[in-house]
Amino acid sequence: MSVRAAGEGQAPGAVGERYEDDTGFGWVVFAGVLLLVLGTLNCIYGIAAIDDANFYVGDAEFVFSDLNTWGWILLCIGVAQLLVGFGVFARNQFARWTGVGVLALSAVAQMLFLPGAPFLAISILAMDILAIFGLAAYGGKIARAA
């Protein structure tokens, strides 16, 4: 963020002073927050699936394996999303690209998890796609500015 000095006779912070935000910084912060939220949700739903919680669709047939295995998959993805989310806030490029990969993996997992919790899977899939967009489209500009 750059700040232009106030003009003559103007106090700093006055109405005429302009602040120019880095383009896309909000998207990167949004993607980082989404990574933390998605990581938390995937951990919670993964633990619930491992424990065979009753809020999943009963007798659902998955593409492969069972609800317990999908619970472990969601738990591992959730832990990775939490770690990458903190890396995005540290403006780490490796975390940014790992985040894109983990979010893509989560999106595929949510599509395969549709029989277990359809509306939940669709909403998490939408958040995955928004976070991928934020990291892929604007993350490079923020890293160059740091």
C-alpha cells in the first residue's frame, strides 16, 4: 500500500489524502481466510465421518471405499489446508501454490463425497473454487510487492 503525502495546509488523514491498495490484496486475504475456514470444516466433517456420525446420508454408495475412508481423506486435506492457510498469510509463494494444489484436491474430493452430504459438498466445492481464483489470479502480485 502506498501513501501520498498530504498537500499544503492538509493534515495527514484528511479527506484529500489518497490510499492506493495493492490490486488483489483483498482476494489473497479472502483466499487465506477461506483456507482456514475450509481446513476447519474439513477436519470437523472428517472426524464426524470417521466416527460414523448420523448427519451423513445413510447407506450412501461412494465411488470407491466407504465413509470411514473418506473421513480420513477429508481430515488429511483439512490439516493441509490449515497449514497452507497460515503460509498464505506469511506471503510464502510455496504455500500459495501448495494452496492451489490442496484446494484442487479438496474440490475433487468434494465431488466424490457428494453421495454422503450433497449440499455440504457443493458449498465447500464453491468455496474451494473461489479460493483457487484468489490465489491463482492475484497471489503473484502480492509476492512481488513484499
